[in-house]
Amino acid sequence: MERLRRKCEAGEAVVAGVLSGTSADGIDVVLARPIVECADDAPRLAGLETLSFATLAFPEGVGARVRAALDGAPLGPREIALLSRDLGLAFGRAARAESDAHGLALDLVASHGQTIYHHDGAEQSGPASLQLGDGDFCAEAAGCCVVSDFRQRDLAAGGEGAPLSALVDDLLLADAPRPTLLLNLGGMANLTYLGAAGECLAFDTGPAGSLLDGLARRLCDVLYDEGGARALAGRVDMELVAELAAHPFFSAAPPKSTGRDTFGEAWVGDALARAGARGVREPADLLASAVRLVARTVARGLEHLPARPAELLVAGGGVMNRALLEALALETGLPVHSSATRGLDPHAREALVFAGLGVRAVLGESSSNPAASGARAGRILGKISPAAR
């Protein structure tokens, strides 16, 4: 570990950030080199130099099992154990494949894992979350040290366990003018606000791809509405939007987080039933209305910001949905741009976040931030699976 720490401090380490999000459309792998500064003899992550990014397919059969788990298929102890093992191997092999493809020697993998349960703020006994993808199996497959399971310490320290991406966004958007507002559009949507005085606020706003892709699968038998083309051809039913927007999560104050237990397949089915009761049955109209709902719930999130930003930056798969970007501009009243305009690849952003959290764990640098997730400050996130000696 000391050798790895020295390589990170010298900016020589090759770090892979590995992620499979709530969209479950593949394994995102970013390769990066850390930029580390020392202040008061303590190393501190100051940035990440991106070397490559790719989305790799799940191994045969694994993707279908992940999709089934996210859609609510019952999992017993055996199924959970096997899926965690196989995902750990898949994440490690994906990181190794990407580093081999670029002729780079891999020093560290930071693996978020695959979320299959998140408390959504509704668990009366207290927050809990579960990510599959065992770090030890990942380390054996990658052939290097792995940091994984980042959410648990955040939860244990009183946090929501999400969104963790805000913990590194200030480094990824270091050159963006403040205040900066970044919206991630994955399975769920979440906002990161970065203020002029260094303040930070982050929270989930509600569903994004979980709703839009869920409707596209059910209504059009496609994985997603490519480019938002179907939604662009539809008519928004504003009364349906208002009815769906009455869900109590949307009016709750941050810190807050959510997931597929609240906004998964069961909620997609409920949205379809409500649409049918209103006579909204054309797939294009349903998709257009769902897009407007996502944009409206994001706009509600702006009410909690300490100051109004000049623009809305967007990252995640939803950046490709033109209908959604147009609806966001309409609902928020802000210019909407890809995070690429500020130098951050919108598709690599989350993988870069976990690469950064992994480096911090190796350096012994804390990451928790009460304004981001509600967790107490001073906590190092992630569990370390050392490389073989």
C-alpha cells in the first residue's frame, strides 16, 4: 500500500474508475492519473487527468441478471452471493481490458459496484443501501488494489449514501465559473451546486432514465427513446404531469436520495395506469409527458439553491435526449449545456468521481461532506482490497 500511495502522490498511478449505474446499460470504465498536492504534509487530491473512457458490455448472462434484479426479481442469499461474485469479476476484468487496450499498467481500481437496493428515505429503521460487485474478486481479476463499497461509511456516518458524485465535482469542474450547477441524468437525476465561496449542495431530484427508459421498453419495445425522438413527436398532457409530480419525494427538502425501490418498474406501471385513466395512450404522448415531469422535478430542485446559476450543465446518458434538454430549458429558465462545454466528458463523469474517491482512500484523505449527503465530515469512504504481495 505504501508503494501505491507514493505513486499516487507522484501522479504516476494509473487508476480505473468502474461503474454500473441504475441504467444498467454496461460497465463504464475510465482510466485516469491523479494530480496530488501536499498541504501541511498531508497529500490531497487536486484533480484527475483522463486517459481513456469506454463503456463495455456485461459478460454474457450477467447483464440480464442485473436487469432482472433492478426490475424487482426476487433474490435469495444464493442469487445475491453469485451475482456479487460475478459482478466483482466483471468489473475487475473490464478495468484490466481497458488498461491492456491502451498499454497501461493498472495500479488501482475504484469500483462503485451495482446498486440493487437503496433506502429512498423511506426505511423507518434508518438508511441502508446495497451495492453488488465484491472488491476481493475484483482485485483478483484486475490484478491490483481495489477500493469499493463507498456508500456504507457515508450511511454509517449519518448520510444518505447518495449522491456521492458531488464529493469530487468541484475538482472535475475546477475551471467552471461559480456558482455552477451540474445535473446528472442517469437512472435517477441529481443536482450538484458549487458556490462561489466553496459551498456545496447536492441531492437527488427524482427519476430520469428509470422512468423514460422504462416507458420506452414497455411502450415501444426499445431500450430507450434514442435522442428523445419519440418524445419530441408527442403532446404533453400537463394534467398528467401535475398528477405525477404530486409524489411527496419531489417536495421534500434536501438532503435526500432515491432509487428504483420508489421510482422503478412498479412506479412506471403506476404512471401508465394513471395515464390510461386520463385517456393518454399514445406512446409519444406518454414519453413527452414523462420528459416534462423529469424536467419539472429538476426545476423544483432549484428552489433549494442558495443562489441562481447562470447555466445548467448536464452529464450522464440523458445528455443525448434532445427532448429532455429542451424541456429542462423550458422548466428551469436556464441555458442548458453539456458538461463537455466546461471540459468534463458527460459520460465519464461518474466513473471519474469514483476514481477520485478511490485515490482519496489510498491517500487517507477524507471525502464526506454534510452538504452533499448529510454525512458527518472527516470520513474516508471505501473498503480496500490490497493487491497480491
